[in-house]
Amino acid sequence: MFSYTPLIVLFPLLGFIFLGLIGWRLKSEKLIGIIGSGTVGLSFLVAAMLFFQMLGLQPEDRKHAVELFTWISTFTGTPSSLTVPVAYQIDQLSILMTLIVTGVGFLIHVYSIGYMHGDPGFWRFFAYLNLFIFAMLNLVLADNFLLMFLGWEGVGLCSYLLIGFWYDRKFDTGGYKPGTATTSDAAKKAFIVNRIGDFGFLLAMFLIFIHFGSLNFDAVFGRAAVLTPGSSTMVWITLLLFLGATGKSAQIPLFIWLPDAMAGPTPVSALIHAATMVTAGVYMVARCSVLYALAPAAMQVVAIIGALTAILAATIGLVQNDIKKVLAYSTVSQLGYMFLGMGVAAFSAGIFHLLTHAFFKALLFLGSGAVIHAMHSEQDIQKMGGLKHHLPTTYKTFVVGAIAIAGIFPFSGFFSKDEILWKAFSSDYGSVFLWIFGVLGAGLTAFYMFRLVSLTFEGEPRYGHEIHPHEAPPTMTIPLIILAFLSVVGGFVGIPESLLGGNAIEHWLEPVFAPAYVKLRLASHGVEITEYVLMVLSLGIALAGIYAARLVYLRRIELAEGWKAKYARIYNLLFNKYYVDEAYDKAFVSSTVKVSEGLLWKGVDVSLIDGAVNGSAKLIALAAQGIRRAQTGIAQQYATVFVGGILVVLIWLMFK
Amino acid sequence: MDIQPYLLLSAITFTIGVVGVLARRNAIIVFMSIELMLNSVNLSLVAFSAFLGDVTGQMLVFFVMTVAAAEAAVGLAIIIALFRNKQTVNLDDINILKW
């Protein structure tokens, strides 16, 4: 049964090759859509089959690697020789990720058939999406760091291609170069910011290879399991890996690309920039949990960065007016929660939140796509309002998603977020400060989500009479309904013991994280009364956030205007995203551009390289100036030289 | 048979031909000098042929004469074309064969 694993990766690759090579000839959108989503659907079926068979096995039998072929081999007989196979590993964590990627991915593919209808790049879109799924599956199924890195770079490439899918459209990246940017600028920004993180990942990989002599997960983690915590090498490895994670998963300091990634089509935002790719960093940290367990200092960094990102992004999300930007900052914030979970050694809670977040954030993005579709590409929520009468299905599913992300019992977000918050408070590696940050962030999340719902769907219409919003076609609404259902019930896989649940997901993932838990010597906490208190507290704050948002934006809209004027300074700070883009621009971008232009372009390229090339040509031309006088064009002079040459040869022959 | 006089004559006519090609300015004269060189070679070929009792040399002479005839036709055609274009056959005025 495990031998079917490579099929999961193969189907999307075949879809990409087929659509990429002859997609442009296919006239029928239906056919392209069926091929594009069908390949992902097949992968999902294989993964689901594997999953159900794994359920019937003992926990220790649930892990298996299938080696396809040797990819790189530098075998020299010394311990430093490197052998990297293309091998796929199925275990409890990777099958979960595979199910999320292919399952949510399939729904978003189906949705895209409706959303991208009539687009001249229809086939190209599906080819890219298939390539993305292929790369993402490589990332989660790899059994060594290098193959994981291949997937890591592959999803980055697809992200770039899909953010800039409508490469000729204008896109306001906000503050920086206003009015001149196009979506391809946003794509480049995403790619370049990610490069910084990838650089960290690469360095970490080098260190791992030097330190452990292998890049295979089992070998590295096996050797790590016998080490004692505290070595500075481990801190470097884990921090560099985390730098990679901050790039891919949009954490401080590299979160700036994700909001601009909203330039891509909405299904892309849902699939890549909410549900799957951006969670790759979380997955990677979870996968390397043993290494992190050896470096508690690095775990502290992860937790603090996660908590700070959660609250920073949430505050920015309070005042944004672009429906997708609000969701983008919300994604950044939720990813912060996942890292907070990772940092306090609540690995399975982080993965649990990753799972539920994939459902409700994909739902919210697809819902926003349906709104944008209905409003003829209008994205400003100040120009919407009252849409619930025109888009009943979208409205209902969107509200379900909003409740789930706000963390209201018994929707999925409640269980996963609360698990993280409880661990942030109670874990040996957590602290009350991390918890306060998390709870504040949760309150803000509830507030900005219901601000979004109120301004978009409720109240009076604020758009022109020329727009007649209409509900989306069934290919778009059916995925919404399925995701809404999952957003409601998704949390039931992780009901904690304190609420008389089995916390199935934690037990399922237990074998993967067990070595890390052993290293960290976590004390097991029983059910405590504090847990209930904190639960009720965070629920109360979330409800308060919802109530406040509905009060302000439905009944007392003048309050919002009043605060905006009264606290103009804070409002501007938030509206301009803490001027992070501008600060980076001043600190890094403009100086890099200056050095590149002044030194590298005009100095090195024009003067040095072009100078050397043109200079040697000029030198030869100069030498030729003298020599070419000999070439008079009079054939008789040439003949004279010719005869002279013969004479010389003859004389030499005579006297030699 | 004594071959020296023939070779001497051949050498003299060949040298005259070379000097004519290098020194004269009129294209027709240069052309005639080339013919002179060919025929001096022919002379030495038949001389050796008779001297060695081998007809190969004489055979080669026929080839040379055939090529010379063809060359005469082409060469004269070139000179006529040249004259039509430049109104001169003075080789010093024909110097476009350069950079």
C-alpha cells in the first residue's frame, strides 16, 4: 500500500506537463478544468486511501519511505560523501499535510473553473496550479532536506508565477512607488523576500550536513536524538531554519511580501497564500521538532516572533479597506499563532491550527473571491455593503468562516486556537506574556473579521447603481459549502481532554513529536481549572470583539469616523502598516539600488566589464590601423609578396 | 638528348612572364604574361616528357592548354566587364580589393 505514495506526486506532475505542453491548443475550458482538478482529485483519493489504511495499522507501522531513484551521489568512500535520493516518506505528519494540500487544493481547483472563466490564460493558470501542487507535495513528502528544499523553491516559483499571473495589471503595493507598480512587481517582491529566507534554509542545510553527515530526515533526527541540548551549533541550525520559515510563512521580519501577494487571482491567494504554501514554514519547524528541542533558546525566539507577528498583523488588519488585504494580514497573524504553538513546544497544536486554518482561511478567501466576482473586481469594502441579499450562499459561508477564525465554540478555530493559547500559558516554555499577546490578538481577530463582514455584507449598499451583484455559479459555491462544513466540524478532531474529547490529532501526531517531547522533558499537565478559566476568558474576548465590531460598523459608524479623526496618528500608523515597507525601503532597498546602480551597474558592468571588452576590441582596431596599410587593394602588390615568398622558400631549399 | 637548352628557354620565358605580371600596368599585358608563364611550363613539361620517354608530361600539357583556353575566355570577359565599369584597364586604378 505504501508503494502507491509516488502516485500522489505523479498525478499533478502529469497534469502540469500535459496542460503546459498542449493546454494552449485546447479550446474547451471544461476539459482543461477537468484535467487540472482531476489530477489533484486523484492524488487526494490515493492519499485518502493511504490514510484509511494507516488508521488500521499500529502507530509504529505507520511510517514508510519509498525510494524512487538516486538523485545526487558523490560517493567517495569518505564520511563526507553526499547521497540524496528522490524518496517520499509517509508518516502521520506528512499524510496529514498531503490530505490538506490535495483536499483543499482540489476544492480550489474546482472553484477556479468558475472564477477564471473566460480568462485568456485559463490553461496557463491550471498548469501553474498543478505545478504548485506537485512542488508542495514534494515539500511535504520528501524524506530528506534537499528534496524538501526542491519543493520549497518550487512552491516559491509557482507563487511568483501566480502572483504575477495578470502581469500587465496595475497593482498598488502601497507607499512604495505609488501608482507605478504592476502585479509583476508584487511577484518580484514575494520572490526576492523569500530568497532571504531560502538563504537561511540553505545555510542551515550546510550546517546540518557538516554536523550530522547526512541530509536524510531519519538519519539526522536519529543522531540528534542522542545529543544533549545546549550546543550553539544547534541554535544556529534552528535559527537559520527559522529564518527560512519566516520567509515562506510571512513572519517578522519577512512578512511584507504576503499582503502584496494579493495581486494574484483570488483562488491563488486561497490556495498558496493562505491554506498551503505559507504553512510550509510551520510544517518544516514541526518536522525538525527534535532539532528545536535541542535548542530551547531558538524555541523562545520562535515563540516570541510568532506572538509579535500575531498581534502586529492583527492591528494592521483593523484598518485595511481592501477585502483581500484584511484577509492577508489575518493570515500573517494566524501563522503567528502556529509559530507561537511551535515555540512553546505545542507542536501538534500548531499543526492542528494549520489544519483548521486551511479550511476557514481558504473558505474566507474563496468567499472574498465570490464577492469580487460579483462586484466586477471591486475590492474596497468601503464601496460594498448590503451584499447578503444578493449573495446569500457566499454570505452564509463567509460568516461561518469568520466565526471559525474568531474562535467561537464549537467552530474549528476555537479548539485549535485555544489549544495554542493554553499551551502558551501552561507549557514550561510558555509564559503569561505570550498568552496575553495571543488573547489580545484573538480579540482583534474577532473585531476585524466582523468589521469585514459588517462592511461587506450588511448595512446599506454603498456601490453605484451600475453594479448588479449576482451569486456565483455552482462550481464556486459548492466548494464554499464544503469548506464551510469543514470549518464547522474540522475542530472535532482535536477536542481537548478537558472538554471530554479524545484530542485525536494530538495522539495521531504523537509518534512524530515523541523524540522532541522526550528531549524537552515536558511535564504532563492534567485537567486544570485554570484551563477552563482561560477558555472562557478568550471566548469572552472574542465575543466582545464581535459585538464591538457589529456595534461600531452597523449602528454607530460615526464612532469609527470619530476615532479615525481623534487618533489620526495611530490610525495612520496602522493604515500604513507601521511604515515597515518604507523603513525597509530606506534601510535596505534604496541603498541596494544605489550601490547596484552606482557601483555594480555603472562601475563594474559599464566601466570594468564593458570597458575590458570594448577596450580589447579598440586595442586590436588600433593595431590594425598600422597593419592594414599593407593591404592596398592592388592585386599586383599582393602577387609581388607572393612571388617573394616563393623565392625565399626556394632559396631556403637550395641552401639548407 | 640535351635537356638544358629547353629548360633554360623555359626559365627565361617564365621569368619574363612573372616580371610582366608584377610590373606591367595594362591588364591585357598582364593577362598575356600569365599565358606566357603557362606556356613556359608547358615547354618544360614536354621537354621532360621527351627526355624521360614518358608521355604523362605531354598529357598534362593538354590539360594545361584546356585550362588556359577556359581561363582566357573568363579572363577576357572580366577585363571587358572591368572596362565597361571603369573606362580603364590600368591596374593601378583598380584597387577596391581592400578594407
